[in-house]
Amino acid sequence: MRTALLACVILAMVIAAGGCRQGADPAPVTAPAVGPQPGVANKGTDARGGVTYINDCGGKPVQRPRTFVTACGDGNEGVSQLRWQGWGTARAVGSGVLLSNTCTPSCARGAWEALSATIVLDRLRSGEASAYYLRMVVTVEGDDAGDARSDVYRLAGPDDPGAPSLVQ
């Protein structure tokens, strides 16, 4: 119960400045990696010297986030306890916990579920001084029914600030 309450408080604080964007990502979705990829730095080092970002719900650039809200409109879903490998390379892989409100019987009275998840960031767009990941795939390794699922998010870049938007 304490963990669920803490997760709710953390998600609420992270989205305080958030909003949602809508938009489609027409490119095909590939299966996310479940571990380190060949040629990817595995110590969490940033190949770009610390200037690779993703935009949070408020459009603020963040590096190697430990928590990240995926449901920017209401804060009812996000990932926490993130640990990254390959940050700053073409494909960063994170492991953590997906916190999701069941919204049963309502979102205000719903229970929080915590499920192991793998997060893959890709579509790295480089600029003169920084780079941004433009897509995030969150894969839940198994829910109560034992089914894995993946959600794909379009992330905003440096010239297109905004919140993550669910594509699939």
C-alpha cells in the first residue's frame, strides 16, 4: 500500500506541468530489445558527452530519467526505478517498473499495479549540440494474466517540444 501511494505521489509531481499531445508515428514498430545490444555501451555512458535527452510531459528535456510519466493527461501510468544501458547510442534500453492505475471502479479509487517493464528508446535525432530520442517502446514482461504487451510512444524533439503521445 505504501509503495502504491508513493508511486502515485511521484507520478503526480512529475506531471504537474504536463499536458498531452496527439499524433501518429507512421513508421513500423519493431520489437524492443530485452537486453543490451551488440555495440551498445553497457555502463550507462553517454556517447555524446551527456547531451542526449527525451522530453517529459511538460516538454522539458531530461537525461536518463529514473521516473517517466507516460499518461500525461491524468498521470495514471508511468515507469519508475529506471536503469539505463546504452544512453546516447542509437538504442537505449532501460529496465524498471510500470506503475498503472487500474481505474476500477474509477481512476480516483483505482488500485496501482506494479509490473516489470523494459523500455527501449530509439530514433535518435542529432543536432549540433544535443540529440533526442523520438520513440519509446514500453514492454510489460507479464501482467496478472501472464500476457506481455507493448505500448509505443512518439516523443517530442528539440524543434517540436511537447509531451509523449501514445501511438499504439
